[in-house]
Amino acid sequence: MAKKVKKENSSKPKGADINKALIENFVNMQKALTHLAVKFDSLSDQMTKLLQIFELSAKSFSEKAPGQEDKEFLDKLNVLLEQNKLIAKGITIMEEKVREKMQQPGMMQQLPQFQPMPNFQQQTQDYQQSMAQRKIPPK
């Protein structure tokens, strides 16, 4: 009869291997945290620059004498504000009606299933690109 040889289970890591893996993971974690801190510093600097640009723009806008162009801009802003108020009122009314219907008994079983619009891509083709998306040729 053949002798049965017991093999040592080499799949279990030894204590030294575990410590080495933990140290490597800790070092990698420290590197990632350092990289993250550098990125946050960069983001903070960029936000500071952006705020300076906004301050400069606001100062320039306030120092300019109001002209026809500014009046048109303010009129457009007022129209947008009125539209926003109208939309907000409509959404509030819709929300109230939904709450009223939800309070009725047995309403939870009758909620409609909303499906995405199949021709959404066709409808969005008529919209213009935003200023940020347009490619402006260099001067």
C-alpha cells in the first residue's frame, strides 16, 4: 500500500506574509491620501481663482453705467424669474394633488408606471448648445 503523505496547506498565509501585506496596503493608502490632499489643494486654488474672477466681474458690472445692453439683459433675467415663479407654483400645485391622492386608501396600488419618452432624442435636437459647449474660434 502507498503511504499517504500529508501536504502542508500552503494556501494559508503566514503571519509574516500578513504583516507584509498590511504594511503594503497601509503605504498604498498613505500614497492615495497624499494624492487626494494634493488634488484638494489644487481644487481650492482653482476655486479661489474662480471667486476672484467673479469678484472682478461683479465689480466691473457695478461700475459700468447702465446702458441699453444691460437693460435688455436685466429684462431677460426678469422674464426668466417670472417663468421660474410660474413653474414653481405649478410644481407645488402638482405636489399637493399627488399628496391628496396618496392619502386616499388603496391609492398605492393604483400608481401609474412611468415610462421614458421614446422620442426624447428627436425632441432635443431643436435645442441650441450652451455657450460652454460651443467652440469659439481663437482671435
